[in-house]
Amino acid sequence: MNEKKINILIVDDENGLRLGAQRLLQDEGYEVETAENGETGINLGTSKNFDVAVIDLKMPDVDGLDVLKEIKSKYPNTICFIATAFASYDTAIQSTRLGAFGYIPKPFTPEELIYQIELGVKQRELIIESDRLKKEREENLLEIAYEKSRLNTIIKSISDGVLVINRVGEVVYFNYAALKFLNICELKIGDAAILKLPEKILNLITKIFAAETILLKTFTTQIELLPNNELVIEAACTPVPHPDGNIAGVVIVISNITQFKQIEQIKSQFVSMVAHELKTPLAAVQGFLNIMLDDTIPLDKEKEKDYLARSVIRLNGLKDLVNDLLDISKIELKAKQREIEEIHIQDIIHNTIQLLELELKKKNISIDTTIEQDLPIIKADQNEITRMITNLLSNAIKYNKENGKIFIDALTKKNYVSIRIKDTGIGMKPEETSELFNEFYRAKNEKTRGISGTGLGLTIVKRIVDSYHGKVEVESEYNNGTTFIINLPINNN
Amino acid sequence: MILIAIIDDDPDILDASSLVLKSKGYDVITANNPSDGYKIVKEKKPNLIILDVMMDEPDDGFFLAQKFRREKIKTPILMYTSVSKAIGLDFGKSEIVPVDDFVEKPISPDELVKKVEALLHKVEEKR
């Protein structure tokens, strides 16, 4: 406003006054335009936004009040003065009503005119500033409204449930995830929390409200909404402080921890199974040792030696079990950090057969191996594939009959290398086959009595095969033998 | 002569327990699975049954104990347990486990004999 010159319009049919005022105001540094009659005045005054207009009341063509009216309707912020020699109370009221800022009685002195113009200019500046502020405020409000709706959208789309309670215990905000996790069908803003929320959450809210000072921490609780860990949620309640120092309410964030709980359950089941498996051989060995230490129980040398030998067998089994458990945890770690190299399956098969030669001889079992010429090389961790073949082959020996046979085939089947290990052993019943890959499962019947094992061998096989996105199949006929088929994908990348 | 039946799928436990009880002058018969166990109890009518809680399947021992009670076999049962704490089952003498006492594995000969004597004594008193 300072850089731009102030525009003034003078509408007056009196030449002398008009030109005199123009010269006077131009000397004061204003930019001045003039109109010698009402019509020109209207045209000029509505053609651009003048800062100030001085309008003569009595003009031959158009009345000054009409000029005022036209200018004001186009540019309400133009400061208009009515100049007249016929000042009357009525016209004063009328012109003020039409939006005139002031009244300049004719004749006026240059000082009077300049004084009035300066007042008008000040008013104009105030009006423009207040307009600017008003506009700014409106823009801010729009922004806030936009921000609010954006926040709303964000909260509505997060996967956790969000629910806010005010200090009188009413629900003041919630998203749909909150309804879903709380298993509530209907909830309205203003509903009493006590009627809708689970008791465990209400207890936390009560605790927060009951505290003497605001506890700036989050209280959490876990709730099993559906039995058997089918829906478990965790609710985190945090107080919201009010500027007045009290609590404004409580924000409750509800997350679905069902999967976490299920994994926890599987883990703890596994741990108790492991504990049982570890404790069984220990109990046997300790039982023997307790007898040997007890002086009241007579024990001959031969029996004592038998007990010691059996203890060693149980401890060996325990050692195998620990090794198998370590292998399982290694497979899980190794899926991330295994040593992948090119592997010739036929070499691994031959090495494994050599390794188990003693066992084969003990039961006089013969092996028939058929390996496709140019069997594709696969990329895998040598130790894992060796472990897989070893477990399957040693099972084929353990559960075989005396003088039995084992057939090993390896061939290409579409995108897989298919390894088949078939024995002529005791076989399995269908209900046993279905449980085969479960941890610690061992088929127990009169035929398997006396065969030792950890119950983890096939679990390890399955985990290795799964980790390479392969498939393992089993076919078995009770009393006639079992066939395991491993399909490993040929990965050329 | 007092006859005790031991039913457990672990041959080493069977052997060790038998030896302990035999050394104290009891007669012992054994079975390493629930169905044989049921058979020897029906046939030989022992004075006491020692039963492992976990045989082939978890709960096998429980089921066998319940079966005996359903068939009005009132012979006292001493139950062997090994993982009661690990699996969160804190055994008490509850209705659903119709046994008379528990022995936690590994078995100390002293404790086993004491519990056996106590149970047999109780039966004696009832008569």
C-alpha cells in the first residue's frame, strides 16, 4: 500500500472545485481522477477499485447518492465522502446508510479536505487489513477441516482398533477395527463405555481416572474374546491430559494378538514335549543309579553291569535327541544363512550308503541303486541334503526285516529331482502314516518294540524339504514296506 | 504273598521298579502297554497297581485308571508321572484322576517303597 499511490476519484460538476481539489491532492502525493458529472462518475468509479471517492451530492444528471450506491455495490471497500453545500440531516443519514464514510460540507478549506481524505485513507487501510485477516482465517479453517478429515481417514484405515472415552465415560471416537476386535455389533458416539467394553478394559480405565495425578503411562491387558486362543486382543489404555490439568479422557488402542498367542502356545507345547522326551531317559538312568546306590537292595555284579550298559544306551539316545534338537534349530537359522552350492545327489547317496555300511551288514540288507544318467545338479546346502538322505536311509534299515532290501532311485520328474527310498520292512498302518512327520511321533506296536529313535528324524527331513520348497510323500503297506519320495526343485538360477 | 502289577512302557523303568519291590519281598508282574496291563490286572488280581501316566499316548494312564474304576476294580493305584510340572498339570487327588497316590520320576527306591507300604496299609485298615 505504501509503494502504490493512493487513488482518489473526484465527482463534481463544478469545474473550479473539481480541478482545484485535484491539484491540491496531487500535490499531497495522491493520484487523482475526476468526473464532471454523475454518469462519468459511476463509469469511472465502477471501472476500478478506488481507495477514496469524493462525490458531490447535487449534480444535474445523476444524484450523488446514486453514484455512491453504484460504486459501493461494486467496490464496497472504496471509502466514499459526500460533499455538499446543502447539508441536511436527512441526506446525512441517507448517505451513511448507503455506505458513505463521511460528509464534507461545502465550501471547504484545503486543510479540511486533506484532513478528511487522510481519515478515509486510514479507514481504507484498516478495512483492507481486516479483510486480509478474515480471508486468512477462512483459509485456516478450511485447512483445519481438511486436516481433520485426513486424520479421520488415517485413523479409520489403520489396522488397530482405536477408541476414545471422555472423562464422563462416554465413547467419543472409535474406528471400525475397534468394533471388530471388541466383537461389538453396535456402538454410537455418546454410548456409555461401561455398557459396551469388556471388564478388563473398564478396570484399567477406572484405575486411570481414579489416580490422583495423571499417570503418563500406558496400561495394557490381554483378553481372550473367543476361547481356545481363537481371538485374543491386547488393549493399551493411555490417559489424555487436558490443558486444565485434569484428564480429558482415555485412548484405547486394540490390537489383534491372536497369531502371536497361537505361536506362543505351539512353542510351549513343543517345550513340554521336549521336556518329556529329555526326562524319560534321565528318569531311567537315575532309577538304575538309585538302585545301585541303595545298600538295602541286593544286586549281583552281573545285574549291575547290565544296568550300567542299559544306562549308557539311554544316555546315547539322549545325546542323539539333543543333536536332533540342535539340528532342527539349525535348519530354522540356516534357512537364512545356509551355504548353497552345486550338489550331485548321486554322490551324496553313495557316501551315505558307505557311512551306514555297518548297520546294513548287521541285518544283512542289500541296496539296489538306480540313478538316472545326467541327473541334474541341484543347488542346496550339502549338509542338509546329506542329513535328509541319512535319516531316510537309516530309517529304511532300522524298520527293515533281516535280509531285507532297499531300493534307491533318483530321476528327473518335470521341474524336480525325485529321490525314492523304498524298503521291504515292517511298514505302517494308515493312521500311523498320517502322524509320521509330527515331532516325537513314533509308531509304536509289537513290531517297533526294541527299535530306538528320537522321534525327530522325519521331522528334520520334512523341515529340510520344506525349506527348499520341495515335497515329501510317503506310501506304506503294513508288514510290506515303506517308500519315501522326495521331490526337490531344480533351481537353475 | 502280596502281588504288585507295574504298567509302564519303558522297559528300564519296569526293570528297576520290579527289582526294588522284589528286594522288599513283594511279588511283581509287569506289562509294557495298556492292553496287557488291563489283562494282567483282570487275571492276576494284584494287591496294588503301579501305573505310568504317559504311555504311548498322553492320557493312557488316566484312561486305564478310569477303566479299572468303572469296572469296580478298587485295587489301589500308584501313578508314575514325569512331566506333571512341564505340562502344567498339577496333580492333586482329584475326581477325574481316580488314583490313590503319585510318584514323580525318577523314582527313588526309598520313596517308592514307602508309598507302596502306606497304600497297602490303608487297604489293610479298611478290612
